Amino acid sequence: MRSGGDTMVPHRCMAPLWRRVFLLGFLLPAACNAPQQAAAPAPQPAVGVRPAEMRGVNQSFQFVGHIKAVSKVDLRARVEGFLEQVAFREGQAVRTGDLLYQIEKVQFQAQLDQAKANLASAQAVVTNAQLQYDRQVSLSQRQFSPQSVVDQDKANLDSAKANALQMKAALTQAEVNLGYTEIRSPIDGLIGRTAYTVGNLVNPASGVLATIVSEDPIYVLFPVSVRDLELIREARREETGSLAKIEIRIRLSSGARYPHRGVWDLTDPQVDQQTDTLIMRATVPNSNGQLIDGQFVTAEVRLRQEEPRLVIPQAALQFDQTGYYALVVDDQHKVQQRRITPGQNRDADVVVTAGLQEGDNVIVDGVQKVQPGQVVQANVLAPEAKSQ
């Protein structure tokens, strides 16, 4: 307001205090009671599941074994001489009769020629002694020669024949020694490294020149305890009293299954007193050379007759301090933890002897993303799908 009698006009932007208080009291409850926007629900994690199913499974027993070549030959020198030729490449496949080493043969050829000459000379002596003896026998029959001369000629003839036999034996030995200058492969297989090269002097004391091992077929040997052997026999025993047939399967150190089956052909008749085990052996095809002599593998003794067993993928099998378990998605789409008792492995699956029922959806993909009690979105994987 202006002084001096002028009329005071209120500013349009200035409302009376009571009015501002009234408006504030009216608007504040409305603002407090305004509905807040609801938070968006967290998305459900997606997991891949496979149903536990009954499948025909062979009962089996697993053992640690090793591969052994059916034939293994250490090549050695039988005569002394300098190596003139090493006729193979280390590591190559060789065939029976292939030339591997050539030892100088000049001196052995000379010995052979000398032996032939000695035999020819001895045979000439035999011929002369025979004629002399025959002549004295004829004279003795006509009383023109004493019996003592006949006897002496007979002794000379026998001595000449014996000497000829000796020369013949020397000839045979010379031929054999000449043959020893060529060292040939006695078997089919792979040859390893050579211990001597061209120009080296070798003899019977030189040791092993090289080793050849056969490839196909090949053995797998594995120790079996007496207790396990009884379990295998009991599992094989049928109602008729006969024993069911078995087959031997092999797993490599990488876990991969060897594609060919082995045929059991030997159970050692003696038990090792220190380990209470005996050796079982099977013959396995090895045409591609995948199995190597001395290689460690897992040997599985499997009954050919199948029985129904509950199996789940190995990817569903989990382990903690308490033991083995699997995560299952129930009808409410919630994750449950089931304690299970696993049995033997079957390729990418594992047998479950307790803790699950047929049709239970076990999680095989995304196990690390979920916890028991959590609601998830379950996607059933096709049987041929492989878990990552």
C-alpha cells in the first residue's frame, strides 16, 4: 500500500497467507496418496532339462588296464661286422621279410667259399678211400691181400666220411653266418628307433639294434581282484547255471570310448600274493593303430544281456561335500535338489540307483544359474541334444 492517503492495491502474485496455507494442506495429502509405479518382476532364468528315463543297460565292471602288443621283437646282431646299410625309416611299418640292416658280408662270403672247397676236398678223399677199400676187399676174397690191409682201408674210408661230414657242417655254419649279415623283420609291425647307424661295428654283444611291435590285433590287460572276479562270475551266472557272455570295452585316457569291442581270451590261473589280483586279457582290433603298446586305458567288463535301468545325462550329475545330487524342475516350475546314488556310466549318461523317478526333469543346461526353490523356465532338450 502506498502512504499519503493513496489506496493500497495488492500485488497479483501475492496471495493472502491463509490462502497459501489452505492450498498447501490440500495438495500435500493428494501428493502423498498418489499410487507409486510397481517394480517390474525379475525375469525367470531359462534352463535345459532332460527327463530321467528307463533304458536297457548292461551290467559292467571297470578296471585300469594297459595295452600290450601281441608280438614284440628285439633285433640283435648274430655276427660281427660293420653296418653297411640301415634299410628302414624309424617309426615306419614293416612287413615280415623286409630287409632292415645289412652287415658287411665279404669275410663271410669268403668263409663260405672256403667251406665249399673244404667239403669238395673231403668228398674227393672219401671217393678215393672208397675205391681203395673196394679194391682190397676184392683182393682179400682171392687171398691176394691180408685182412689187416682191408681193415686199415676200411678205417681210412670211415675217417674220410667223418671228415666230409665235418666239412659239410662247416659249410652249413658258413651259410648261416652269411645269412646273418642280413637282418630282416620276423613279424609285421612298427619299428622304433635304431641304436646304430651306418659304419658302426656291431656284434652279439651290441645289444638291441631296434624293436618291432605288432599293431593289429593288440592286447588289453587289466588286474582284477579275487573279490571282483567273484562278483563278475555271479553276475554272469544265469538261471540255467550257464555263464552269460561278456564283452570288453575300452575308454581312452581322454574319456573317449574306443569304437571296437574286445574279446576276452585269458584269465591268469595264478593270483599275485602281494596284491590279491590276477590278470585278465582281451584281444582288441587295432587296424587304425589308435592303441599303442604300453598305453593306459580303462577296461570295462560288460555283460551282453541288457536290463532296464534309470539313466540321466552325466551333465545333470552334481557333487558337493554331502555327496551326489541333481537339480529337478517340478510341476510348479520350481527347482528342487534331489540326493541321488549314481551307478555306472553309459557313454554320456549315468545310471541312477536311488533318488529319482522316471520322468523327473533334471537340469542339464544352466545348472550354475539357479538355486533350489527358484522358479525357472524349463526347456526340454531333444534326446540327441548334447549338453555343453
